[in-house]
Amino acid sequence: MRQQDRRIVDGREQTMDAVISRRVAVGASGVALVGLLAGAGFGQEENKQADRKESDAKSRKEAQDRMEEFKAFGERMRNASPEERIRLMQEQRVQQQQKAIEDLKGQLEISDKEWSVVKPRVEKVYNLVHPLRQMGPGSEQPKTEVDKASGELRELLRDDSAAADQIKAKLAALRAAKQKAAQDLATARQSLRQLMTLRQEALLVLNGLLD
């Protein structure tokens, strides 16, 4: 029987065969760990690729839907009377505004439950920043008080003989309308801002709804 080489390991005498076996076991464990980590990293990359593919497919579908809607709208406009065209354009502007507001829900990452509270405040600010005007034959009919006061002053100034006191009164009415509109917007913005996180507030500033 051959004599085993012996070494002192961790304060105990062990044969060389035992030392080698331990090293082999530790090495195998390390390889297994590396394999697990590599597998996990590969799985994460696969998930990222799947998410990107899903996002790309969604974007293509949305672009295709918009193209179909545009074609359908163009066909309806070609076959419509002048009065019907005005109505169709007004409807599309309302739809575009509602879509812009709904898109904000995704940007702000707001749940359906939260959106039921936030949406009316978003709509109020949006309508004050981007007011919809009623369309009429040949021109837009004023809807806001500022538009109305502006139109009255503009009409008065077409008369070269307009009295100074008349101009002064119309100018004062326009300034008062603008001041009230600014106050209404500031109040609506503050009401919306109270419900927003700092990140959400920053997003609304970029969208022009908050200042």
C-alpha cells in the first residue's frame, strides 16, 4: 500500500486525495454558479427583447390605425356638403383634444381610479390653454370672453371715426377679460398641481399645461 502524502488544512491533517477532492468540488460549484448567473442574464435580455418587440408592434398598429382614420375622414370630407364639412372638422378637433388628454394619463402613469379624480382637472386646464372655438362659414366664431372682447375692439377700430371713449371702453373690457382668463387658468393649474407628484408636475410643464 502506497503512503499517502499528507497536509495540514484548517488545523487538521488530511491526505492529498482529500485536498484535491475538495478543490474539485469547490471548482465545480463555481462553474455552476457562473452558469446560473449567465442564464439569468440571458433570460433578462430575452425579456427586454420581447418587450421591445411588443412595443414596436403596438406602435406600428397605432400608426396603421391613424392612417386608416385619416383616409376615412378624407373620404367623408370629399362627399360632404360645406355645412357638413364644418361639422366634421369640429368633431375631429374634439376627438383630437380628447385623445391628447387621454395620452396624458399614460405619461403620468395614473391608475383608472386616480384618473377619475385627475381627469376633470386636466380637462379644465387643457380647455383653458387650448380652447375649442366654434367654426362658422368662412371664419371661426368667438367662444371665449377674450375672443369676444377682441372681436368687438377690432370691429370698432375699423371705424376711423370711432370716439376715444368708445375705444377706451372696449380696451378696458378686453383687458378685464384677459385678466379674468389668467386668474381662472392660475386657479385651475393650482387645483391640478395639488394632485401631482414632482415628476408628474414636470411632465405637465413640458406639455404646457402647468407653468
